[in-house]
Amino acid sequence: MAPVNETEVLVSEQVLVLFSCALSFLGSSLIILTFIVWSDLRTTPRKLLVYLSVSDWLSAVSYAFGVWNVFHTNSVECVVQGAISTFANTSSFFWTVAIAVYLYVFIVRSSQRLADGLVLLFHLVSWGVPLAITIAAVCLNKIGYDASEVSVGWCWVRIDAPDRVLWMLLTGKIWEFLAYLTLPVLYILIKRHIYMAHAALSEYRPILANRPPSHSFSSMADVKLTLIPIIFIILRVWSTVRFILLLANSVARKHPVLVTLHGIGNTLQGAANCILFVLLTQPIRTRLCSALCCCSPCGAEAQHSHDASQRVLPGQDTSAQREDGASRSADR
């Protein structure tokens, strides 16, 4: 395609997207760091979150490199950046869905053994499929300069590839569409199960209504289960819109606002995960507060959180504890 058809990436767009990349870099790094530092928080759901954060970390770094350079040719640097971002972005889709599947099996199917047994499969699929697709795309010379048609300065599927739409689907879009469909369904089923379980327990144990600690965990888990698919869709939908506009050959895909939203959405996932699973997760938030400021209010909050999570009130049997455990798994 002639250079005149290239989507211009404005300096303001570069700055905003680079800032978004920096936030995701820091957010993903913080998730990984807290997992390494505090061994007692290494639950299986959080391990899966760390694997997702590794993908988001790679995405943030590779996208930042592409946005900083705004490639105009199929240089070696362009191909390498495009390959890394393709692998990391596709892997991020798979790990996002894998976490939802794990929580569904663990909470709704009430089978921790089956859920834990799926982790190896998650590794094979979430790393193996993106790696195979990326290697195939590079070997077939499909990765390179794309004139920012469905990107924001970084390289992806070559603009001059005759079958570029097919490779756009294989290297990201088809998995993105599947995530749009899968995530809301799984999280709605999980929320429904938790709601029904708590409603059933409260029918014959009114004392459950007076349990603030458990209610706090359940409420936060409910909020997160609502926000996870919503945030994912809000962040990713702008990329999908530009892809659809490309298929329709509409010049609207070059609109600066849409390009900016696309750039921010594709690069902000790591920061969003950090907010949800670090800053909004009380045990980790209080430990971070204590580690950073070492002030007494933080220590008091951390102790209160620990005591509340360990306290078992009269009338709470193992069934209730299991439901609280499910809520905490979703909360973490």
C-alpha cells in the first residue's frame, strides 16, 4: 500500500500510549513481585495471574518499543517487535480465559483437583498455541510493517500480505472474539453459583447475615467478577472496531480518537489487572501499605484483615467455609 494511505500516529497519541505501556509495565511487575516476595499468597489462581502478567509485561515492552519508533518499513527490528507482541498479546487472551475456566471449575464444579489438573493444559495451550502461530507467521513472512491500519505505530501483520485478514484473525482477532464470548458467560455462571450458594445457606442459618468479614470478601469478589469481563471488553473493543472498519474499508479507522483509544486499550491490561488483583485485594494492599510507609494504621488494617480471615464464628460449618473459600478464590 502506498505511504499516503498510512494511518498517521500523532505525537500526542504516542505520549498517551507510551504512558499506558509504562503503567502496564509497572502493574505487571508489581503483580509478579508480590507473588515472589510473599510465599503464603501463592495460590493457584494467583499463579495463573502471574503467567498472565508475564504476557502483559512482554506486551507492554514490545508495544512501547513499536510506538516509540513508529516503524515505516519491514526492518528486522519491526519484525522482531511484531513477533514478540503477537506472541504476548495472543498468550494474554489465552491466560485471561484460562483464569476464568479455572475459577469456574473450582467454584461452580466444586473440584479443586480437576481445576489444578488443568494448569498443565493451560500452559500447553496458552504458551504453545501463540508460539506456534507466531513462528508460522514469521517463517511465512507475514509479520512486519502494517501502516498502523490496525495498530498504533507498532508492527503486526504486513500490509502487503495478500491474505493479511486471515493472519490478523489467526494472530489475535479470532482469539479476541472468542474471549468476548467466553468471559462474560463463565463469570456470570460463577456469580450466579456464589449468589445461589449464599442464599441457600442464609435460609437455615440467619447468623450468616451478621458476618461482616465474610460479607466483605464476598462483596469484593462479586465486584471483581463483574468488572473482569467488562474491563476486558472496554479495553479491547477499540481494536475490534478498527479491525471491522478495515474490513469495511472505512476511513473512520484512522480517526485520532479511535486510534488513541485503541493504543491505550491494547496496552493497559497489565495496569487494570494490578488495580483489580493488588490494589483492590485487601491482604496484598495492606502488606504493600505496611512495606511502603510502615505506619501504624496500615499495620492495624493488615492485622484486622488477617484476624477477620481466620476467625470462624459460631454456627459456621465446613459448607459455609467452602463457600467463603470460593469467594476468596474469586477475590484473589
